[in-house]
Amino acid sequence: MKKKLQTAFLYLILVSLIGFSCSKSQNGDWEEGKEVATEVEDPNDDFLLTLTTEYGAMKIILYKETPIHRENFIKLVRQHYYDSLLFHRVINGFMIQGGDPDSRFADENENLGRGEIGDLLPAEINYKYFHQKGALAMARKGGPSNPDKKSSGCQFYIVDGKKYTKESLYDSKTDYKRVNQYFSSLIEDPEYSRINQAYVQLGERGDVAGQKRLMKKCIPMMEKKYEVQLIEKPTRKERIAYTKYGGAPFLDREYTVFGQVVEGLEVIDKIAAQKVNPQNRPVEDIKMSITVEEVPSVYVEQLLKKIH
């Protein structure tokens, strides 16, 4: 009799668990299709987002100069799309990525990152905004299949990055693929036979670093001779941000940056430091929720000044 009661009790527990998991729709808390406002009610106000995780909360502002991305993100936040999704890709010293719809009820070790909703967003790459620490940008497919650099409609990343020296920053902004091409042309020119001779001698000694230094010294000469730009010179604002706060300058001009973390940068560090599997998915799930409020624009401007 006692064994039958234990069996019956276990059956009830299993039924309860199954009923609980099935009570969630496939989209979880996402109120897909719900009509929501994507503009502030008061023109003197602006949006301020709060992204919350078990490691703390981040305050995020969205740029008005990227209206398509801003409107799309506000819509998804107000529809609760991001609530309970995971940061599914985390690379310390680089970025943390989330927003994959498949992560909502993902199995342990399930490979994530391919999920998408709706249409891709047209690129809104604004040179005013760059990948400093805390930058919010939309992920996208790379390579020739996406020549227009269209953004994902849902997946985003927040830059962790690293601090740069002035020299390493300029190095990250150098297009070495084109440098190699133009340098090859340069040393084939008899006028620059001495440079060619020096380059060959360095190679014979196995001094690869020396060959790279020689090429770098020739960059101004090549830019003038071939009338090209091989180094994307950072602005003063970029130099200060990348040397003081850090970031990922090699991503600039390639992805749409549409917002910035203005409080809670330390939360990025905590998430980025978590143990990950070979696919860079955190071993322990990191869930998020995002809310939005409307605050005076003056307050948003004050928050921005703190990090610039």
C-alpha cells in the first residue's frame, strides 16, 4: 500500500511539472503582435532602458540618429520579447551577445545564435558612434552574403573589449590586407629597390616582426604614392574612449551601434568573466529582462557625459 502511494505521489509530481512547462507558450512572455508605443509621449523626454541579470543591472540609452534600430528595440522591449532570453555568446575581452529566440527554452549545451524573427534591419552605421566599452549594437551575418551589412532583427551585443594604447589603437585601425597589397607593388618598383633589399634581408633572418615594422614605416609613403587611405585615423573622442575605457575598434564602421550602457559597466565584466563551453555559451544560463521608462532628455544627456 505504501509503495502504491509513493508511486501515485511521484506521478502527481511529474504531471504537475509537465503541466507547468507546457503552460508557457512557445514564445514565453513575448506578447508578439501587441501594439506598443515606440515614441516618447513628451518630446522633452527620452527612453532609458534597464537590462537586468543575476549579476546586476545596466542602464542603457538609445541613439535618435539610428531610428529604425531604436524603434525596433523599443517595440521588442515593450512586448517583453527579451524577458527570459539568454546571453548565449560570451567572449571575455570582446563582447556579450543575446536575443536569440531559440534561447528561451534551450536545452543545456544547445548550440545557439542562428535564431531570428521578422525581417533584417537596414544598416544605420553612423560614424559618430563607435564600439567603446558598453556600446550596444545589433549582430549580423558577415561575409559576401550580407554586402549591405543588414542587422539582425533581434540579436544584439554589448561591447566588453579591452583598453588600447595609442599605438595599438592605430594598429587596430590599419587595413593590413591592403597594406600588404600595396607594399608588394611598392617593392616591385625599381625606384624602391633598397626597401625591397631590406625586406628580403629581414626575411632571410626570419625577422617577421622587423618586416612588419618596415611595412608600417612605409604606410605614409604608400598612401601618398597610391592616393589611398590605409589607416582609419581615430578621432579625438575615439582615442580618449578606447584608451580610457576600452572597446573593440576593429568593429567600427562594420556594425550598427545604436545605444550605450551609461551605468553598470561592471556588470558586463562580471558576465564576460563567466565560464563558457567551446561554443562560447555560458555553462550556467544567464537570463535577462529589459524594461523601458521615459525620463527627461536632460537626464539622459547627463548620463552620457559621465562616460565621454
